[in-house]
Amino acid sequence: MWFDTWTGLGRVLVISPLAYLALVLMLRVSGKRTLSKMNAFDFIVTIALGSTLATILLSRDVALAEGVLALGLLIALQFVITWLSVRSSAVRQIVKDDPALLFYRGEFLRETLRRERVTESEVVAAARQSGVATLDDLDAVVLETDGSMSVMQSAKSSDRSTLRNVSDHREART
């Protein structure tokens, strides 16, 4: 069937732009962090926002005001959690995982690869995508909190190293 009623089509035509506008305005007010690609928590919030918007647009059982309130609550909860995580290491530990060192100075860290469910070939592919020709040119490969891999070419060790907050870095250094 193409559609149930003309009223249903009219509802979607009216509600869609209004709900979309409300979501865009709320996202602008809440800031860039709301839809950032940072960690699993942010991913869940993004999916929840999309699902809520779809429900507002397509469900006759959800009034526009109820849907906009739901969107606002999701954004407010995300704002509160991220605000707390910036100020509290306990909240940060719950919400966000540390980056993980997968490859360090010529060696794959097999225990970390297993724990993070990453294969050596995925690490090598990330190196190729970064323009690295041989593993000898690599200092480290890090699995970031957003699931991406950072590839770092050889560098001198330093206290200002970008690896300072990466799991297993201290153990790999010794």
C-alpha cells in the first residue's frame, strides 16, 4: 500500500520540518560536543536522537511537543554527563575508555590486540592508509576511543609524547 490516509501524509509534511528545526536549534545551542565522534556514549546518544526523530516523524501516537521534549531531554542528559566527565575522573572512567596501544616500536602488542578485538592486518591497513611503507617506520599505532586508529611515525621519546595517556604505553616503554 502506498499510504494509509491523506491526513497521515499531511501530518508528516507538517511535523517533519518542525521537528527537524527543533532538533537543529537544540543541537546548535548544546554545542559541537553533542554529536562528536568521541566514544561509545556519544554514539549511543547520536543513535537515540535519530531514533527519537524518526519516531516523532512517523508515529501518530507521539505529539510534536512530546517528541521535542524527548529530544531536549536526550541532549540535556548528554550535556550533563559530558559536563560531569570533564570535571570528575570517576564519571570520565564510566563514560569513556582510554586509548589502547596496539603496536609499539616494531612489536604488535598481542594481549591488547586480543582484548580490543583488532587483528594485525587491521593495524597494517591503518599504517598503509597513513602512507607508511614499512612497519620499521612506525613508532606506534593507537586504537582511539572513537574506534579509529592513530598511526605515529618514529619519534624521540619525551614526556610531551602524545602516548602519555594511552593504555599499556608505560609497560611497553620499559
